[in-house]
Amino acid sequence: IQQTLYKGLGSTFPTISEFMEKVQQSNEACQRGDFQTAVHLYTNALQADPQNCILYSNRSAALLKLGQHLAALDDAEKACELNPKWPKVILT
């Protein structure tokens, strides 16, 4: 999974560790129920790695919790398009 997470790392985060820290912050925000912050942080991470199905899937789940169903569906479809074989994409 970590290799997938930094596959497309761009200029938004100069180092992999900064990128991974942003992803961790995103996950922690979700765990504490702060879905608005999680969406914001996942969006930042996606700017660095726009081909990352995991980030799209996670942001989709956070958007769903916020009641933003169409945006959640868009992200779920994008995650599925990027990696149709990843099980979490199918379940999201």
C-alpha cells in the first residue's frame, strides 16, 4: 500500500515523509469524526498524487459521512477507474 501511496508524488510535498504525514493526518481526522478536515487533507494529498485510488476511496468515505453523496460517488468511481481490482474500492 505504501508504494501505491507515493506512486505519483508531485511537487505539493517535497518529501515522501511530508506526504505520508498528510495522509496520516487525513486518516486521523476521519477516525475522530472530523470529516470536513479529512476531506480537505485528502484533497491536498491528491494534489500531490492524483492517481492514488486509496486517497480517492478514503475521501469518498469522508464525503459520504458529510452527506455529500454525489461527490462521494464521483470519488468512488474515480478510485474504481484507477484500480478496479482493489477490494476497498468495490466496497466503498
